[in-house]
Amino acid sequence: MDGQRKTRKDLYPAVEPYTKGMLALDDLHQMYWEECGNPAGIPVISLHGGPGAGSNSTHRRFFDPKRYRIILYDQRGSGRSRPYASTENNTTQHLVADIETLRQHLSIEKWMVLGGSWGSTLALCYAIAHSERCTGIVLRGVFLGRDSELDWFMEGIGNIFPEPLAAFRHFLPENERGALLDSYHKRLNDPDPSIHLPASLSWNLYETNCSTLTGYTGGPIDTNFGRLAVHGALALARIEAHYFVNHVFIDDDYILRNVDKIRHIPAVIVQGRYDIVCPIRTADQLATAWPEANYRIIPDAGHSALEAGIRAALVEATDTLPGLFR
């Protein structure tokens, strides 16, 4: 049986797109998309995190290219989509509609959806709105967009990673530290690159230093901004801050209140036990509300999809989940 086939323990080999393009979404935004793998395979779309992080070539490798028609894209303002780092006409509702626009553009009737971190939020919102288009759902590092989770990201992480939070806070002048999110949001949207670029790199360093189980050793915080790629940093930080100040554009209980609409869809939830960016309590609450989902806790992992246990579990999920709905 397909669902009982032997699974890989790591990512599939690198693969290149066989087609790509830019899709006009409105008078302002154009969205980059690509396809790789098997054109006649099981359609699957990968939703990147952030919001604002953009897709990358590693995201292709969570799927067997012989079995899957793999679709990647960059959400509004992210990666190769244009205009870069734009927050105009950029909401959760726009992003959900964009997924449907891409599905129709590619003439796909139904597809499997995979999303991690912010991508898990977007996957859930899309599935709630378009459950009839989803053959399966794979989630990682669950984030439900609630105010308590946003407060944790901006302040609560300091309970585990006090040094990165202190560096994040002390990047700002003392008179701006009382309202971290508002202060960063203002700086990230300042038109002067000498203001918004350093702020974006500080934001990225904070998130990166808290994203893996063993990546931060407790030593000095790296403040050498030149070591980080400037391209990508601004979109991630600016768009994340934009979504955060707007409460992710959904009601606090929107996803859990609507989970019954998607409980019939085969699903796997992969969660690192020591995920500090998106703590396990959130994934546990989703799994409790969705008992039909296959809930996988990885005991030696944090938030990053590239930690060994997380990536193995995600590949296992994409290897076996098709057997549930084919």
C-alpha cells in the first residue's frame, strides 16, 4: 500500500524548475511562481513562512520529485514577487485569494498544502476558506496568529533566550524600547535605507538566534550586520511587523473556531518539542481541536524546518500522506 512504503530520512536531491513565471494579482502586485518534479504528479503547494521570508530551492526537496508536481511561489512583497517588501494591499485575505488565483492559473483542481510557521497559519486559513480544494495538509511549527503568540514573540521569548531579546531591544534608542513592535514597525517603514535596513537586520538576527535548538550557544550576540544577506531581510522584517501590528488580519480565535471545516482533510502536524518561536502549546491546542490529524512531536528540535528531526518528519509526511487520499 502507498501509505506503507518505506520513507526517506532526509531531504530529496536538489531539483530545478521546469517552468516558472510572474502572475499579475492586481494593478500593483506580481507574484513569482515555479513548478518542478513530475508535471503529471500529485499537485502540492508549499507556503513559505514569515510572512515575508520568500521561498527557496530547499523547499522543493521535501517532496519526491517523481511523485509530486511541486509548486512554490513568493507571497506578496516577498522574494522575487514585486514590488519588493511592499505592505500595500497585503493582508491574510489577499494571500488566501492569491493561492486560489495561482491554482486556477495552473489549472489544478485540487492540491495538497504544506506550510510551516507563518505558512501553517496561511495553510489553515486557505483550507478553511477552500476546503474542497485541499487533498491533504502538512503543518510545521504551528502559529495561529493570536495576540498571545505575538506577545510571546516580542517579549516572552526572553524567558528562554534573554540575550537575543536584550540585543533586539537595545538596538533601539532607550526612548523607543517601551513599545518594541511599534518602534520597529516605524523604523522598518522609514523611507531612509540607513534607518530601515539596520532595523531589518536586527529583527532577522533576533528571530534567527531563537529558531533552532542548538544554534544559539549563549555566547555574544552577532551584531555584524554585514554577515547577513541584506536582500530578504527587509521583506521579512517589514512584512512581519506589518502583519503583527494588524493582529495578522484575523480574529484571535478564527482558526480554532473554524477547525471543524477542515477536520475531514488528511493532515500531519509536525512540531519541535523545544520550538521557542512557535511554542508547542499552540500545536497542542490545534491537535486537541483536530484529533483526526497525525500529530508528531519531535523531541530534539526547535523551530527550523532544517533541523534533522523536523525535516525527516516532513519528508515522511509527504511520502505517506498521499496514501490516505489517493
